[in-house]
Amino acid sequence: MDIVRFWRDVPAELRGAVLAIGNFDGVHRGHQEVLRAAIAIAKKEGRHSGAVVFEPHPREFFTPATPFFRLTPLPLKLELLDALGLDQTFVIEFDQALASLSAETFATEVVAKGLGASHVVVGHDFSYGKGRTGTTGELTALGRVLGFGVDVVAPVGAGGATFSSSRIREHLREGETREAADQLGYWWRVRGRVGEGAGRGTGLGFPTLNLPLDPGQDVRHGIYAMRVDHEGRRYDAAGYVGARPTFGENEPVLEAYLLDFAGDLYGAEVEVEFIAFLRPDQIFATPEALAEQMRRDCDAARAVLAKIDADDPMRRFPLACALAKPAAVI
């Protein structure tokens, strides 16, 4: 997939594509229908398919002092878009100049003249332009004038609820990893470089890898069954998200103890999948009491992950299959 980080003076070979436009945070199953519609139209018309995303996320731009829970930071989002089979993605800088464009100017200068879109696909709730005043109906009318087609994808959901990035964030804040995954079409994951911890886990007999959480990623604190991917290998893990109240700290961290693993991943980039919430965070009277509970947590995580390995409910979703890693390394 070609990644293009500008919208002015786009080369001729990248123009004329069928473009899905949106923030696509999470690239959830609703977003996937929008993106697949663009791919289908492109194949029918013999054109390239693509996405248009904005960086930073508009929420981050307009309220920079308020941490925003991004489900998929840009590198992960691009990987997901690539896995869906898009030919190209335009990453457009969301700055004051772009935010100030009227809906008509955005459609004219960015979509038609800049990107040279032949066709645009958006979700039913898509809005654009200064103050988010542009509607899908207006975009359709502008497209007829400016020379590009417009398809609007109807709401996508299950069980009477529409798939939504906001709803997925709420599920994760409640520790509802399966509910979030059912909307995403894959297990939610974070990615980062393993940092140096305080060494308490090693002292307790459970050496952990430590990852920073991005600002705003306020998933429920507690113990999880997790899977950790590194260089094409997948490891089962018992993980912790929280501020380690037993030791009087207050900065949330992500720690993962890899089951049946001996080695050191310090400095390595890893990806952590959140599979199941096991129990809330709690304070222990002594380190020994904490260590005993950690042994029980590892047993619980091992049992959950064995069931998932045998029958992973995400296997029914195409994107999860495209992202599938090898079996856990023992």
C-alpha cells in the first residue's frame, strides 16, 4: 500500500482513485464496510482504491490539553488499512488551515482538485468542513458538480447497536474486551517499545515487560489474559494495567508476564492483544501476598488463552484472519 502524506500536487498515477474518507479510529467493522465498498467500486471501475485519513485526529487538534483515547494510533491504523487490501492511503495533516475550509472548499480544493478522486465513499454519519457543517447530502450534490461520484454506506451493527468507536472505547474502559473485539473484528491491541521497569516483578518471581500507555488510553485497571507478538512470534501472557497501588504509585503502566518464556525483550517493539479481563486492581498487604495472587492470575490467564487458541471467536472476521500471527511459542 502506498502512503501519501500530502494532498496538493498529487502525481498523475495516484489520481483518479476511489477514496474512502474518514478518521477510521479503530478501523472497526462499520469502517470496514466503508473501506470494502471503496475497494469493490475501484475493482468494478478498474481504478485504485484508497483511504483518506487525518493526522492528528481532529479531537486531538481541537482539544490538545485533553488526552484522547485513540484506538489505533497512525502506524497501527495504516497496518490495518493495508491488511484490508487498499492500494493507497492519503494521510492529510489536520491543521488550522484545513480546519478552516468550508465544506464546499474542502470538496473542491482537497477532494476534487487536490486528490483528484473519481469516487468517494463515506459513512452515514460523515461530516466535514469548518464546524463539521458539511453533510453527506451536500457532498453528493457537490460531487455531481465537481465530477466525482459519492456512495454513502448505511449504519452497520449487530444486536440492535451500531458499531461505533465511542462505544468501543467505553467497552474497554469497562474491561469488556470481547464486546470491543466483536465490534472491531479483531482483538484490541497496543504497540510500543519495552521499557525498563522497577524490577519488582523479577523480585517476586514474575519478570514483566513494561510498556507505556498512550495518553488517554484509559482501559480498565486490573489483570488481563493477553497475547504478546514480537518479530512474528506470539506469546501467551498475564498482563496488568494500573498504577501499582500496592507500591504507592500513581502513573498507569502496562506490564505483561510472558508465560513459559525465558529471555529479555528490553528495547524491543511488541504488540499486546487484550483478550480477557480477569479481575480488578487491588492493594495487597505484602509483596508475598501479591506474588501468591499473581500465581493464580497466571493460571487463570493460561486457562482462558488455551480456550481461545482452540476456538478463537475472532477467526470469523476477515480482518482478524489477515492479522493472524503464528501459534504461541512455548
